[in-house]
Amino acid sequence: YSLIGVGVFSTTLIEGLAHDTIPFIFNITSWPNYYPDLNKLQQGIEVKCIEEAQNKIDKLINNEDGVTDSIQSNIKVEYSNFFTATGKKAVMNTVEIIKTLQ
């Protein structure tokens, strides 16, 4: 289990949501915001500079003002928008689809 998953543009940021891992988008590029905009959805944090990253990581690690709890709560509420199933259920769904292709 990881509290925070750091990336620039990666599907692993979304995959981490299935494990209550907070996506931390370290976007110091000229690229637009990560899509979906997890920062706007309050299901992750996106930063644009090193200083902001240091500040926000510190707040997450220390759960300052309950920010970590709040983001993880938002992730749980919106979980179904990203995943139909996880774990064993996801595997069984895949197996069932494969069986229909035979």
C-alpha cells in the first residue's frame, strides 16, 4: 500500500485509485492539466513547480487540515466512475468475456 503515487502523465495514477493511493501529478512541463482533472475533482493533487510540490507533499504526509482524509474520502465516493470491478471480480469478468469469444 502506498499513500501517494507520483507521476507526470501515467495510467498508474488512475490505477492507484483502486488502492486508495492519492494521485500526485508532478506536472512541471508545458503540458495541460492531467486528464481527468483529478485535482479539480479533489481526488488528487496536481502541481506545477518544485516549491508547490514540496509544500503539498508535506501537507499530504502530515494530513494537514485533514487533506489526506478528504482526498481519500472523495476517491471512495467516486470510485465507480473509474472501475467497474477490481481484484477477483475484475478477473472473473475478464474470464467471462473471453468465454463468450470462443
